[in-house]
Amino acid sequence: MSAHSAQSRAASASVAEPDVGRFGGLEISEALIRRFDNAGPRYTSYPTADRFVPEFDEATYRRHLAERAETAAAAPLSIYAHLPFCESLCYFCACNKVITREHGRAAEYLDYLLREIAMVAPQLGSNRSTAQLHLGGGTPTFFSMTELGRLVDALHRHFAFVPGAEMGIEIDPRTVTANTLSSLASLGFNRTSFGVQDFDPAVQQAVNRIQPLDMVERALAASRDAGFESINVDLIYGLPRQSVASFDRTLDEVVRLAPDRIALYNYAHLPHRFKAQRLIDASELPLAEDRLHIFMHATRRLLDAGYVYIGLDHFAKPDDELSRALRDGTLHRNFQGYTTKAECDLVGFGVSAIGKIGRAYCQSTRSVKSYYEHLNAQRLPVERGLTLSPDDLLRRDVIMTLMCSVPLSFRAIEARHGIEFARYFAQEIAALGPLAQAELIEVGDDAIRVLPKGRLFVRAMAMTFDKYLGRPGAASYSKLI
């Protein structure tokens, strides 16, 4: 055990061990978590992105676009644009990014991004309303306000945004001022998501992301002053030099800052896949037992502070749209996570962006150089994707319903897919037995219902219906918790 690990254990002792019998009012024990804490997908899609194939090319994507454009009842659109540039490297980051201080690269990238938008938009069909826009990265605020204004203007020219459309942007607090946030609001953005991760200076130093508390506090206050409707904060547990005690201090400040939503992510240390993570000293990572205690303590504190557990790693205030959608059974899930919008076609623009059009998934090339080469040749920058089979569509329906803790009606599934649920999924229903015995799920004659404490284990439930698990070619997954 490293010296730091020993210190971490000692620091953890200063905070009481999680009272597993009082987990925000839910009776969830550490033993129960350990029993079902296996590695598995996060199910922002089904099939998961590691099942995409290179045989899905530009011609295939164009066929799906044409097929969807001819559908009279085509779904509304959700748009994602990937802006990959960052000024500095965060060691924990698993995103597709380009580290540079040359801000001139943003203007060149934007020119190509607008070219891609202009190529795709006419193929989506007329009269398609757009309900959501999300800018991710990278660091979207690496781009100047003039450049972001060009992007928003182009999107409004090509797409019919509905009144009150969700317009969200990911923000690095180190890159914005009050003027920046006010300008973003004037462009129509109404949702911000701040990467906080941890307020502890030692943790920030270990992951090369120094952002003092007062900097984040000013950014959140400026967002409120600018009129943003929803403010999200991302936290990560399992980072180097973290302990229950140190993360408890971060939670003190997060609860005081009172964002509308909180995402509490589990750090997955996969240095063989993500080069940046090789710069992390693995000996400083919390032990598995400490990581579990950090998660349990953090969850209990957020629930005790009045946040509603939405599912997986998301929390929201009781009056937030996500909380209301959970209560009324209208919660949905897509590549951006939990959402309140009904099933949308997701159009992805930019390097590595993933889209979902009807019965197909499509991902753009991950390299900026390759992205430019495709567009220079008047080709859409498609790298891989997947055409879903009837069985894929059926299982996607089942899995996403479970992931949103919505009652899974056998009759509704049968009507949509033309199968007899109990017969088609006899093996899967039997495999749910241990989850049912643990009172996490209720399997009836006409429906499957996720019980309140079962919302912590929806990934395990979804895995039961995933026919691809265990087959060759699967990615390395993080633990469920």
C-alpha cells in the first residue's frame, strides 16, 4: 500500500462509515451492492457503440437518411455538435479531444463543421422540428463568441427549433467570465454543464485540472444571473488522492452551490485505451473498498440534501424536469444521458460524433485530419455505424425502458414488436430471479417494474437483455458502481 493510500484510509476514518441501512431512505446494504457490482455498459445506446462496424459507410448512412426523410411521422430532432479543442490536458479524460493553444484552429474546424451541417440538413426531410441542441467536447468555450454565434446562426438557418428548445453547452469554468455566460444566454443557450470533478487541491493537482472553488462559484452565479434555466455540475469519484473525508468537503461546497442537477461519475481507469490516463499515478487511486464508500457516502449526502436519484449516476432537484419525468414515467435516455424529450432522432456533427437516425447508428471519423479529408472530397465523414435488426430494436425498447425505471408493459412491447413477451424472453425473465429475490425488481404476469432501490442497479437489469455481452469484440466496461 502506498503512503498516500494509508493516508487516505486514515482520512476516511474521520468521516463515519456510510450507514448502509439509511441510504437516503432506501434500504441498500454494501453487501447488496457488491453482489451486483459487475462490469457492464452504461447503455446510452443499444446495441452499444463497441458493436458499430466499419461496413456501415457513407452510402449506408445516406440510405437511412433518405428512408427516414420519407417517413410521414418522423421523430423530432436532437442535435449534437462535437467541438474537440482544449488548451490543457486533464489526465482522467476519456473524450476525443485535441490539445492546443492555437485558437486559430477553431475557425478552420468551424468552417468544416458548417460544411457538414449544410450537407446533412437537406437530407433529413422538411418540417422536422428540432427540440434539443447540445455542444460538447473538448471545450466548446475554446471557440470565441463570434465563432459560436456563427454556429448557432447556421443551425437556425438549417433547422426549425421549437419554442423553448433545450440548448445546452458544456463549460470548463477556467474558460469563461460573466460576459461569456451572458453572451451564451443571448445566443439562446439555456442550460449549462460545468466540469467540477473535485474541489480538493491535491486531487486537482493529481489530474492536472486546477480550478479553485471561487472560480467555479463565480461561474455558477454568473449563469444564474444570465438566466440559465438549468445548471448541471459533473463530479467524479475514484480519482487519485480522494478519500471519503476529502470528497465530503467537496460535497459540502456542491450542496451549498445548489446546482439543479448533479452527475456523479465513476472514474474508469483504462490507461490501455486512453493515453492521458497513463499520466495518473495508479498507486494514488482509492482502493475498491474506499471507492465504494465514497460513492455510498456521496449518494446518501445528495439524497439527504433533497436531490432526487434519477438513475445510474444522475441526481436532480425535486422540481427539475428530470425529477418530474421520473415521477410521471416520461423519462428517456440517449447518447447524452437522461432526457425529458420523447424519442428523437439524434443528428451528430463533428469528429467522433454519434447519431441515431431511425433504425441506424452512425459515428463520424475520430481524426480531425480524416474529417477534413472526407469533407474536402464532398463525402460525409462516416467511420462506422450499425443498422439495427428487429431483435435489436426490440431489445433496445426493453433496455431503455428499464434504464429509465419506467414499468415495462408486456402488452405494449408485444403491440410494438409483434412478439409474445413471456415466450420470447423466457430465458431473460428467469435470469432476473436473483434481482427479484433481492427486491430490486418485480416480475409480474403483465409487466416488469423496477422497485425504488432497484434504480441503483438498472444496468444489471439491462445486461440481462443484452444479447451481445460475452461475444468477441466487446469493449472494456467500468463497474456498475
